[in-house]
Amino acid sequence: MKQLPERVSPPEPIQIGNGRSQPTPRSRPKWPLKWLLYLGLGVGAIGLSVLLLRPAPLRVDTGTIQRGTLQVTVDAEGKTRVRDRFVIAAGTAGHLDRITLNEGDPVKPGMVVARIDPLPLNASIQQALGRLSEWKAQRAGVATQRPKAETLQQAETQIQAAQARQQQAEARVAEARAALQQAQRDRQRAQDLFSAGAISRQARESAELNETTKARDLDAAILAANAEASAVDVARAQLAVLQKQQTDPDYLLRVYEARIASTEAELAQLRDEANRTDVRSPVAGRVLRVLQKSAQFVSNGTPLLEIGDASQLELVIDVLSNDALKIRPGDRILIDVGRDTPPVQAKVRRVEPSAFTKVSALGVEEQRVNVIGDFVNPTPEFGDAYRVAARIIVWEGKNVLKAPLSALFRCQQTAWCTFVVINGRAQQRPVQIGQRSDFEAEIRQGLQPGDTVILHPTEQIKNGDRVTSR
């Protein structure tokens, strides 16, 4: 049988001075250890929930504001060009021998670079010499030489024959004009019938073609009539010469002298052209292009070769007309050649005064201007018509406070702002910028060296948001 615990009697009251009794004080109750443990676990759970529900900081790209060199450039493509280019052309018409020179071959002043067959010119020279001898012989015998009656009769017969041919030609003109008028009426009738749907389009076009053909026939007949009229005038002139030869031998003498002078001038011209069958180089340089390689017949002035000094190059860079307003003679030009080498330097010599229209790769018409530049140092790696990527420096500053252009954005429509990272939070700050390139901008107010700014800020970033660098 279980034994019950003994009952503890309450403490007896304590007597105090006034005779009243006071109860003895009880000890304060103590918290159990497990309650303290539960309380600690609850507080920890609440703190963990707050940490888990707290928004995570945004991961952003950041950059540092620093001082350095800032270059504002106009980037464009251009090409190299030989400064003094000579196009050698054929000095006379004739059969060109095959040109043996190739692109890049050196040439010297006076060197024969092409040859034209002189045989036709030599034959013409011999003919001119024969005519000259004939005129001189006739001039020597002009005192005794008189035209015979048969010669005058023959000249008159030639005039009559020429007049008969002229009349025939005029008759053909009248015939052709009548045929043209009939063709015009047929064409007008065909158009009316075609409009009414009575004939086919082919019939109408045949009528139009017939009218055009008749018009051409009329033109040809008129030209033939004019030619016959000229022949009549020539025959009459010959008769007049013969008649004067009968009465004025001195006039005939002057005629022969004029013919001799004319033949001598023709002979001098032929000899000069014969001397030009050997085409020579006017300067020293190299062959840039062979325009006519194979043997063929060429006319006077046909381009044959291009010659120039490939070491004397210049730059031709076409830029937008808006960018051309920023460029001045003397501006530096940097040309990237790759291969981890420093860019080749050049200077602007001239901005051409006239623009031209060029269609871009997107099909947009652009007004562009050629900028001519000179290399500062010789550039053996470049040749004629090489394509280059050039950067024309229109402004340059040393020890400039600059910021990445990707860190700036428009705020308040016309102002510029950026986000500065301060104690892990993004703070929007207005800035004042000056010159800017494609990648950096000059900071005149709003930032200090060493400030950390957010690159490529998005609309998710607000003023005061927590951020962290990637």
C-alpha cells in the first residue's frame, strides 16, 4: 500500500510589537528550463523568418570613377590611295602589242611600257610623201600645164550627172514623205480600231513600227539628197577650178602650194604619231594596274596602265557630313592594324568642300564627305586601295575625370544621372557631363575619383535599393 506524504503544517504567524501576527513570506516561483528553451527557439525562428523574407540585394556590374585621357573620335572606314597616280594612254590608234608588265613591276622615267604596231602609220607616211612629190611636180610644170577642152567637158558632164542624181534623190524624198504620211494615217486608224477593240495590240504595234520605219526612210532620203546636192557643189567647184586654170595659172600655182603645205603638215602629224607608238613612262614608280593586257586594236586615248609610287600614300576616309563639321586639318588619325601593335598615326590634310550621296548597307541615302589624310611615318604594310578602320581624334583631354558611358542615363528628360554604390545601396545622383566618346564621358560635376557606379542600370534598380557587385 502506497504511503501518503505527510502533510506539512503552515508556518505559524510571527508576533510583532502591536500584537498582530504576520504570515511568513513565501519564495518566488522559478521558470522551468524547458520553457526557457522554447522561448529561445521561438525568437530564433522569428529572426530566421525575417532574414529569409528580406529581399536579396540586386547583383549589378560596377565601375570606378577615375581620371585619365579621354579621346573623342569620329570612327569611319576609308582606304589608302597613291597620292600621284598616272594613267598612261595610247598616243595613237593602232594595234597594241601584248603588254608584258605585271602589277607591281618597277618602271623608270622614259621606259617603254607598251608598243603599238607602227606599220599603218608608216604606210600613211609613204602615201603622204607620194602626194607631196606629186604636188611639187605639178607645181613645177604649172606654167605649161593647161586643162584641155575634154577635161572641161568631163567636168560639165560630172555636174550634169550629179544634178541628175540630186533630182532622183529629191524624188525619193518626196516618195518617202508620202509613205510616211500614209503610215501616220494607218497608225492613227490602228489606234482608233484598237481603242474600239476591233484589232489586236500586235496590229496596232505593227502600224506604229511601220510609221517609225517610214520616218527613218524619210530621214535617210533627205540625207542622201543633201549628199547629192553637195556632190553638185563639188562638181561645180571643180569646174570653176578648171576654168580658172585656163585663165589664171598663178591661181593654180597657189593651189598647188597650198596642197603642198597641207601635205607637209599631214606628214609632220603622221611622223609625230609614229614616234608615239612606243608608249613610255613619264615617272619612276611601280605598275599599279594593267588596264589593257592582251593584244588588241586601241583608239587614241585608250587607257593602258596606271603607274604611281606606292610608297607615297594618302588616306581617303568618307564620313557623315554632320561629323565632317567637327574635323579640322591637323587632327590626328589612328588606324588599327591588329596583331597587338600600336595604331598607325596619320594627320588630316584636307576636308573636301563637296559632299556626295552614298547608300548605306541598310539602304539609306547618306550625305558623306571625303577626309584626306597623310601618314606621319612610312607604312610598308599598306598598299594602294587598302581598306582601313580609322579613328579621327576631334578632341582630347589629359587627366580628365571620366565615367563609363554605360553608367549614365537620362533623368528629368534633359538631365543626366547615375547610380552610386554607397554602403551597399544604390544612390541616384545627378551629374553634369562634358565631352564624350563612344565608351566614356567627361564628368564635370556630381562624382569624385574612386566613386563606384552601376553599369547598365535597369528599371529594377530604385534609389536606396541594396545592391552587390557580380
